[in-house]
Amino acid sequence: MKKLRNAVVISVDGIGILPLRIVVPITEWHPQYAGYHWFVHLSPTKSNGLTKESGANAFQVKSVSEDRFRERLGSLPDDVLDEIAAAIALCVGLRLP
């Protein structure tokens, strides 16, 4: 539990009163993840700061304290954030247009 892990922050600033952020953890990509609709493939780019093929696991979305953040690696384009949001919606039974 004390391991450092990359994550995508998906919460909107100004929502909530506690110093928490909603995150989707990032893990190393494995080919079988392509068949899992809750995984979003992330390729490394200069703008996102990743160093290897990775996946955002929307099935493990959680809230974490801002105190646990160490550094910002980069950012993801809006279309990738939309994919992650759609994967979360799938996990909770919502259907997006």
C-alpha cells in the first residue's frame, strides 16, 4: 500500500470540501488488457511523462488525499480523458452517448 503509483487525476477542481482528488491508477500495459473495456491504453509521450506503454484501470477509481501526491508527470489530451470517463461510466452502469 505504500508503493508509489502513477495515476490520472480525473476530479474537477472546486468539487468537494475535503483535500481529496479522484484518481484512476496507471499500470504497465499487457496485451490482454486490450480486451478489457475498463482499461484505457496510454502510450508514452513528452506531454504525458510516461516512459512505457501503460493502461489506466478505470475499475480501480478511488479518492486519495492530496498529501499523497509527489509530482506531476504531465497531462493527457481531452479525448483520452473522455475515454477514461467513459470507462468509469461503464464500470458503474452508465451509458454515455
